[in-house]
Amino acid sequence: MPRRKQDKTMGLTILGSGTCVPSLERSACSALMQVNNSRLLFDLGPGTMRRLLEANTRILDIGFIFFSHFHPDHTGELVSFLFASKYPDVNRRKKPLTIVAAKGFSDFFYGLKQVYGEWIDLAPEVLSVIEMDNTGPDAHRFDDFVLKSIPVMHRKESIAFRVESADGISIVYSGDTDYSENLIRLAAGVDILICESALPDHLKVEGHLTPSLAGKIAAAAGVKKLVLTHFYPECDTADIEGQCRKTYAGALILARDLMPIELA
């Protein structure tokens, strides 16, 4: 049965479109998805919790957090998120929370607990951790969606995620990456690719994409809609759309904080 435009089983909002650089306009890169009854948070850097409230979402509504890698601009508010989930008692988290990241997250989280102890130590029936393979493709089926992941070119724990709903809608979140054949494979035919585009073409740095490289990936994957995000301040004065159009002719969006993304 063809997908109907009025079917709203999946939603997407860009929470943060920026980086580690403090900005009044852009908080750290993050995205919020809703798939049926599940609310999914992708990365949790500085400013994300405030953006959630501005998107009419409580932290207690979040059932899943997906970390693309462990850099502070992607994980920096995890401690605050867990601490706020415990206190005060009237708002204590009862809904289970699942954290999904690459292998190595348990060690990373253990280090945080050595510093913060019981302040972030949620009960096992509330908090669970799933580690995805960081050496090859991996997949996990949840009640409301299927999750796929694959390693990308940034850090050893860096992975991109693909979420597929039961009615066939698919979204890929790249996380931080350089040009990656793995990302092309993961994003093949995807409805929306949320892709980092950290710096303009002439300022390319190792481990990050530029607009034309992100476009090249999207074109090779046959992406239906490309959302560029994770902009350093240098992007604000560059022709990001023009650079991306050198390699990609499809639907294109330049992310802003709190931007809802149409799935159709």
C-alpha cells in the first residue's frame, strides 16, 4: 500500500545544527525523531536539553538516546540528562531509557560514573545500554522501528545510524565523518539523510565533510532529501547550498535549530 501523506507515524526535528563553538543561534548537533510511540534523541551535546523543551518535549519523554561518538559536543549533556531524570522525586524517570552507541560506550560511561557516582546511576530497570558493532554493519529491532548502524570515518567509535519505520520511512543520521563509502551504503535510497557539513569546501579538515562531499555521498546513495547540519561559524558566511549543488541535485535543506523536517 502506498504511503499516505497524512500518516504521521514518524516525525523529525533538528534540535541543534551547530558544533562545539558557543553560539546563540546554533546549539550542538542533535536531532529528535518520533516513531509511533517512541521518541529518539540523536546526540546530546551542549544546549540539547533546552532545545528539547523548546520543541515541546520533556527529557522524560525520551526513550532512546543514540550517540554517534563520544566527543563532548555530542555527549556533553548526558550527565545533566541523567541527573535531571532522578531529581526531584516528583519528576523522577519511570519510562525506560535505552542508550545506543558503539562498542566502548560502557567503558566511557563507567568513567563518568567514577566521577558522578549515584547522581547519574539509574536503576537497571530504567536504564539499559546497547553497544553496536564498530567494525562493520549491525542491526537491532525495537518495537516501533528497526535500527541499522555502520562505522564511519571520524573516530574509532564513530557510527552512523539508519532508522526504518514499519510503513517504510527511513532516516539516516551521519554523525561526524569524513567521506565514507560505508555511509553511502547505509544511506542507499533513504528518505532523509541528516549529514554533517562542518566547513566550506575550501576549509576542509580531516574527519569532517564539506557541502560538496556531503552532496557527493547523497548523490551516490540516491538520497531523496539531504539535510546539511553541524555547521561551524565559517559556514554562515559561505554559499553552502551552492557548494552542495556542485554534486547533488535533489531536495536540499540547510538545518537550523528547532527546524521541523517534512518527511514527504
